Amino acid sequence: MTIQLSDREAQAIRIWAESVIHGGHWGDGDVIVPEEDILLNKLTSMTNNRLSISQTEAKIILAWSDTTLGIHTIEEDSVVKKIRNLLRM
């Protein structure tokens, strides 16, 4: 699956990831599971603002988005809608 992201949308995903990864979601220390690491590398290396992701990676992004307690910026809302639309395909 491929998703088109603005720079601000990609940054929102990175912020979510940092919140989860450094927030001790696997205990007291920073632990990153391989799927999260792969996804972050894809975000860093995406070209033309296009991100190719698997269904699992899309679900990881949605899980990361939950760190905002349901309060999203316009860009965050846009990412969530795009990911949900991808998962409906």
C-alpha cells in the first residue's frame, strides 16, 4: 500500500512514534520492535512524499496516533483518515 504524506503529516507520525518508543511502552527503558524501526526508516527515506507500507505498519501508525488521547491537529486527523482508508481497501 502507498500513502501520500505532506511533510507535516510525516512529522506528526514521527512525533507519535517518539512518544510511544521513548514513553516506556515496553517497560522502563526505550525499546523499539523491528516493525517500528523499519517503519521509521521508511519515513526517513521516503521520496516524493510517498510512503509504501504494509497492513501491519498501517496499524502501527494508528496505534501510535492513540498517544494523543484523541486530540489531533489537522495534519494528524488527515494521517488517521488516510490510514483508515488504506485499511478499508
